[in-house]
Amino acid sequence: MKILIIRRDNIGDLILTTPLISMLAKDHQVDMLVNSYNKLVLQENPCVNKIHHYTKLHHEGSYLTKILVFLRRIKTTLDVWKEGYDVAIVAGNWNKRQLHWARLSRAKRVIAVGDDAPDIVTDKLPYMNALHMVEQLAQLARPLGCETLPGKLEIFMTEAEIEQAAKTIINPRQMPIYGLQISSRKEKQRWPIENFVELAHKLSRREVCKIVLFWSPGSSDNLTHPGDDEKSKIIMSRCEDINIVPYSTKNIRELMAGMILCDQIITSDGGALHMAAGVGKPVVALFGNSESSVWGPWKVPSRVLESSSRDVTTLSIDEVYRNFIELRNDVVNKPYVGE
């Protein structure tokens, strides 16, 4: 069958959809409808036949770019309509915009989560908020007779991308490389920069290692895509006495290529967490006001730290450091096999 999976959400949501994609691609042609912001996640993915994409209007500022976005959307609409899919799957809970694309696909069957979905949805699955998001998404394959358990997250990188990242993360002594990812969209998920500074020093005092600083690019006052360039500069200025390298990125492919070179990563919940898991890295995940049972690291060695006050600022440096070292020791002494 020709299947269209509709995933309009953020980068992390699309990464969490990759097990569903690989499940269905074993027996069917899988195409994707995504936005221009997250489509790079699927680059090089052999399970995806075709990627339809569009840009959200609020991601563009000028009238000219908005016109170009509108023209792109017309093209995508025609491309989806011409395909005439057998099945459209709405990844995540349904909403009107996703169902609009499902209707355009001319799919004979539309699968979505939500008992309250309109009649265009032929296969309505119950809400499954207690399950991990990967498990929730895997349920969408069941109406098509696919009962297998979801596998790992999948991100595919080229050798050229990894080699380019290695030019920034120069490591001739082959020492351990630890990634510190400091950015998060949600305020309650942002660990203070002084904590990252102290953690970097504690790791450097413990052993000879290289630390790589990751962050969302851009200025904090960018209304469309706020970044943490200012925070990264402060951290680097306070870490001049240790072996740390700032890893500036222009897109998520560069970020993922840098992460794949790390031995272990620490990050708050968000897209970067799922990128780290997607490239198979052990990760210490900090959770504030999101549910780790739903959004936690999937099928990689991990430690999950949850704030009782639902604010990561209350997680202590010693607690994070201890879990980071315990995870490192577990991985070195007992490599992760998986489930």
C-alpha cells in the first residue's frame, strides 16, 4: 500500500515517529508530509520513499518569503493530491490542519488517535496518554495488521557530515568526549548556565576529557527562533581553563553529526534529547514540567532526573554529576544491549 504519514510537529516529535516509519516500510511504501523545519530529520532515511513538505507562515517574516511559502504550499498540495494514497496516518492526536492534509491525500483509510475525531477518520484509536510517545505512535500501525514492537529511533548520517563535524571536534588524543546541550524551548526545562560551567569543571577535574558545548543557534531576542548564542559565550568565557569546544551549528544535521561523535550527552527534554537518542548516545535527561514516562529517552542507556517542583533549576549539580558518572561507568563496564 501507499501510506502517507502526516507529522507537522516539532523536530523531536518527528524523531519519535521514526520507529513507526520503519515498522510500516517493511511491507509498504511510506511517504511523509512534514514541515520545512523538521524535514532534515528524514534525510538519508532509507525507509522513506518521498518527503512532501511546506513552511509554516509564522516562520517567515517578509511579504516576499510569505508569497514563496504560499506557492510552495500549492505545489505540495498538488503533489499530495496526485499521489492518491491508500492510507493516511495522522501521527499524534488529530487536529483540523492534519486532517486537511489527510483529505487532500484522497486516502481510502485515515488512521488517527481520538475517539472524538470527525468521520473522515475511518480508524479511530483511543487516547493513550499513559504510554511512551513511541509506543503511542506504534499503535497507529495496528489497523494495518502490524503488531511488531517499535524499535530504536533512527537518524541516518553520511560519512561526509561526520567528517565535517570532526574538523570542529578535534580529538587527536582520543580522550572521552562529553556533550553538554544547554538549550530548551520551555523555561522550566532550562538548567542554569552556572550549573553547566561547574559541571564542565567537575568532569574535567575527574578525568582527561573533551567537552563539547551544544546550543540552539541565534540570539535570545529572535522572536521566530530564539537561540542561546549569548549563553554559550558566557559559558565559554568561564571555561577557558578547561578543554571545551563550542560547536556552533546552522542546522539540525550539523547538530546531530556533532552528537554522534560524543561518548555521552547531557540535555534537558526536547528535540536535542531525541537527537541524542536517535544517534544512539547514552544520555542524562533533565525533566522539569514534562512527563518523562511519555517523553523520556527511548532505547538508549540513560539516567532520567525529574524535578519534584517541575523546574529543572532545582536539580543540583552534584545530583546531575553523580548520575552522569554512574551512567558512564555502567556503559563502559556493561555495554548496553537493548531490549
